[in-house]
Amino acid sequence: VTPFEFPAPERLSPPLIAVEHGVVGYHPDRPVLRRLDLRVDMDDRIALLGANGNGKSTLAKLLIGKLRLQDGRMRQSKKLRIGYLAQHQIDELNPKETPYDHFRAALPEETTEAQLRARLGGFGFGIDKADTQVADLSGGEKTRLLFALLCLPKPHLMILDEPTNHLDVDSREALAQGLNEY
């Protein structure tokens, strides 16, 4: 199994994100999370566990900027880059394009063919898989492609919503090892 290799971003001064007395939700009169106090630093590893409807995805949306605080204060580093992976993103991949096509669209024009192929290879997409249409990839390969795309900007913070869906046992272990080394 190809390991997950996450590129190391440059270090930022702490905290990456700080929330004080936060209130967040989708409707002003029905907050999902209240009294939210949170600090995230460079070397933190945080796992959120809980039943459906407990606010895990709401917190993720707040941290990636898709939701705003209804009350309280949130600060984040101006240079912070966040990578976000959610299970529904598999459906957003163009099934007629290849991993190579997705990378070509995401990388700067001056990226050489060799650089692009090397980055794809680092996530297990050799020449055969890099040129295979997404529709013909397994669920695990699609998830691996999402991880590869997430890592292109070298994020300081990765927010992963059910990242092991579609991964086999060996790939889950490789992911855990890659995250521990990140």
C-alpha cells in the first residue's frame, strides 16, 4: 500500500485558530454549538467523536469559513491554509477526467510534466492510474485523489470529515501513519 505523505507547511505562530465564547448554527434562534472555546496550534491532533447531529460538521464548517459565528470571537492566522475533506466530495470529482487532469487544473501552469507526475506518484497514482478516468477508480482511489488534491497547497490545518470511508484496512493504516507523521 502506498503511504500517505503529507507535505510539511511552513510554521506559523500560535494559535492557528482561536474561538472564544462562540455560538454557531444555521438559524439565529437555534444555535447548534454554544459556549465554544477552542484553540488550535500547529502540532495539535484533534479527533471529534459523537453521534449524528451533535455538531461535528457544524464545527468543521465554522473552521473552514463556510459558517460564521453568531456570537463570540474567532481569530485565525492571516497566513493559515486549511485543507478540508468530506465524504461527499467524491461526488464532485469529474468522472470523465483522470487524476492527471484534476492535478493539471489545480497546479500552476509552470508545473512541469515531471513535477506533476511525481506529485501524483507520491499518492499512489503511477502512470496507469494517473491516466485512468475517475469513473473507473475504486472508492479508495477516489479518496486518495481527494487527499492528494487537498495537500497541493500544503495546508497548516487539515479538517477531515469521515476520511476513512471507502478505504480498505491497509489504506486506513497508511492514512493513520501519514497523519501521525504530518
